[in-house]
Amino acid sequence: MKRYACYFLFILCILTIPAALAYQNLDLLQHVMAHWTGESDLKEQIKGTLALAYLRLTRFPPQTAPFTPMRHTGLSPYGVNTFLEQEADPLKVEQSLQLIADAGFHWIRQEFPWEDIEISAKGDFWDHKWNVSAWEKYDRIVALAEAHGLEIIARLDNPPAWSRSVGNAEGWSMAPPDRYEDFGDFVYAVVSRYRGRIRYYQIWNEPNIYPEWGDQPADPAAYVELLRMAYRRAKEADPNAVIIAAGLAQTTEETPSEFGPRNMSDLLYLEKMYQAGVRGFFDIMGCQLYGLWTGPYDRRVSRDRTNFSRVELLREIMVRYGDADKPIWATEVGWNAIPQDSPAPPIYGRVSEETQAVYAIEAYRRAAREWPWMGVMNYWFFRRPSDAERDQAWYYFRLLEPDFTPLPVYDALAWLANEPPTMHIGYHQEDHWALNYVGDWRRIEDERAVLGAYALGHEGDRLTFYMEGTDLALVLRDAQHIKALRTRIDGRMVSPRLSWSAPSGVSIEQGSFVAILARGLADARHRVELEVVSGAIALDGILVWRTQPAWGLAVFVAFALGAAIVRIARAAASMSQEERKLS
């Protein structure tokens, strides 16, 4: 008994330290727990912290292969969803695009509905109601986007009634066509028309739920067949077209498919897509990246939770099936600011407009800091043409009101998107958008290089960029090139040194060499300046990583338990005061 009493006293003493610190710094502790759990209420923060500690101690973290080189990630991540095809006034289309560009967005995700282009019959691209070409308004959208320096992600779905034997019967207006070849022909027509002007195409949206796949069971194998058809026809029309697989709705229904559920877990659906042979028929995986009831720093990752971190499980499935070199793009991301007095139930969660703005900033920042496999994130959504849907919960994701009044979230994202581009953790390519080349740098195609190319600089050429992390290295094609570099970090000269081994988790192509520029920097933003002082260098990538203290988890658990002790002690003190008042 004495031995167990000693153990108990030892544990109690150990927990007393974080409990005392927690009591003295409760505001700081709540801030930390909010960034562990995504919760704002103290009680929920404590519960969430303990749940997170349990998950971290009992389960391996998702294996996301963060240092795999991949295309389509070194781009501006700032995109926004638009409904420009529904805007009757062309001047408002231009005003929308001007405000989107002014805010610093680079992308618009814009639907090109099949039913609005090939309206009446196969091969008929004429709008008979208005007696104009059905292409006219989409040509205008494309031209105006180009004029404002915006790239389009074209979403292709919504078949016309003529493509289904059931037409637009209730529950079927968004269902796939009877003949997938008809959809393939439509994809070919769109990609051919906008070849060289639109490069990125998303095929369908949320096929794992009703009504996006119609009033029928979710069918991953059927979607794969549709995607393969679209992929093949798009590449025929434009070999440079980039195909994005549909963003899957965040759902937890794990019911086996033989029972025919109309909704299926996005994780189960993706696994079945791979089992049906989807690999090789998309270039980018889409995802829906909503926070719903918690903030972007909810780090509890499990199949039964639909939160911002759920995407890590999608990424883990991709890695398991050999697609670690394919990135994920968020087709939709956001939080819902539905008013308290709205008649619609808050089915997407509820935050204030101010919290919506804070969460938007934190979402983009967290993805940049932690997920190098995440590319463009398209905020849902810019604005609706009218306020006719104010009685529906989904209306309150908007950035602007229909009269163009900006919400706080618009101003917040405009501030963030206009910050200097920064390179975060990952194995980045020489065309990353944060890199500022000065001089006569050239892109050299070489099948031996990572992703088939490297940047070649000569004497006098310079390269500057911002990075955030603790460690930095260059990947060079020749070990001797390290002697040709003059390097400064935050204005101080550093001496690159050759490393014969890559950082943990990084695989270096044969014939490449790692030049370490810095280790153990403060985990903050740093300005890096490189100058070629003699000869030439062949830059094949840049590595940024973060060294974490090994004792982090122990502190994490101790503070979680300490916070629980503080909570219990305060509750007990409050009860004692009430008892004294009653007596």
C-alpha cells in the first residue's frame, strides 16, 4: 500500500506544476487549447484536449508523406467560388471579378453547367429561349477573368434533362447521364473551346451524397468510370489540361455499400474509388474542407469526426494507394455565420461574422504551415446574385452581400492574400510562387531532375524568398555548385554545407545533392537571399522543415491534465461558496 501511495503522491506532485501554471496563465492556456481543439468554450477545450491526448497516445498519426515532390502545389493558394453564370448584369460580373482580384485571389472556381450549355439536345449549343449562343456568357466570363489576371477552375457537372431517361424527375436533376459517352463529348467540347485559356477542370462534385448522384445508392465504381471517360476526352482536347477529381462531401456513413446508402463516408468512398482503379485518371484530388462545428485548429483526427483535420485521412488513403505525388486542392472551404434569429437550422455549424473572419485566416495559415500536399483552397463562396436564399443556412458562407457589401471575412482574406508569399515546410520546386528570380535564370528540362526540370542560374543572378520553418536546404544537381553561392538569411551571411543524407522523410533523386543553409532557426518568417558569384548553379528544389522538441507530447498531456485539475478546483470552490451562502 505504501508503494501505491508513493506513486499517487508522485503523480499528484507532477500534475501540480502544470495545474499551478494553468491557474496563473489561464488566458494563455485557453489560447493554446483552442489551437489544439478548435473549441472556444473552456469546458469543451478541456474535453477536447483530453480526447486529443487519447488519440495521440493510442493511434498513429496519419501518414501523409509531406516531403514528396509534387506538381500543382507551389501556386497561390487563394481561390474563391463564384456563381457568375447566374448574374444577369454583365457589369456586375466585371465588378465581382475586380473585387476578387483586388482582394488578392488568384483563382475562381466557376461552374460550367452542362444543362446550361448543351441545353435542348445533344450537339445543340444554342439557347433557344433567348436566341443566343449558349457559349456567349461563358466566353464573357473567361475573357473578363483573363482581363483581371484570374485563373479559372471549371467545374463540369449538372447534366441536361435529355441525357437521362428519367429527365429531371424529383431527386434526379443532378444525377449522371445514362450514357457516360455523352458527358465525355461535353467535356471535349468545353476543353477544346477554352484550350490555352482554362487549364484546370473539376469533374463532378460530391458524388458520395444525395442529390449530387441522384436518388440512387452512392456508387464509387460508377464515378470512377465517369472520371476516366472525362479524363481521356479532356486530354484528347488539350494534353495540358489538368483534371481535378470531385471534392467529396465530409460524411461519416460507413454503411457497407451492399445496403445501398445514398450517402457514403468520403473516406470509404475514396478507398472504393482506388479499388475500382481510379489511380492514373486524375491529376489533383479534390476535397471539401469545412470546419463545421469547430475551428481550423481542431487536431482530433478520426473517422467519426467531420472537421478541418479530416483531410489528413483522405491524404493518408492516397499515400497508401501510391498517389503520394498527387496533391489535394480544397474545392470548398469555410465556416457558416448564420444569424441566431435565422429560421433555418444551423446544419453547417454556427459562428459569428468576426469568428468566421478569424477562422478563414487560420485555415489558410494552418494549411500552409503543416500541409505541403495542399494546393489551392477555394473559399465558399464570393456572393449570390440576390438575397432570395436568406432563409437557407448555406447562404451565410458568403464573403459579400448581393449588393457588394463586404463581410469581415472578405477584408480578412484580402489582408492575408496580400501578404508576401512565403515558402513553408515541404520539398518545393524551382517554380514556387514565393520565389523571386532576378537575372537570366532559365528553366532546363531534364528527365533526371525532380519532376523533369531545374532552374539554371549564372554569375550575377539572384534569388530571394521568404520561408517559415526552422531548417532550410537547397537541392542541387552538382555538388560543386555549392561553391558558387553567396547566401544571406535575414541579412546575415551563412555558409552552405554539403550533406550526404537528406532530412528524415525526404527522398532525393540520384545525382542530386543537399546543401544545408540553416538549422535551428527560430520558427518564424525569414528572408533568404541567394547570389551566384561564379560559374553557375542548377537548382532542383528547396527543402524547408521544422524540428520539433521530443518532449512536446509530454508537456501537451501534462497541461491537459493540469487544465482539468484547475477546472475541477474552480468548480469545487464555486460549490463551496454557494454552500456558505446557503448556510
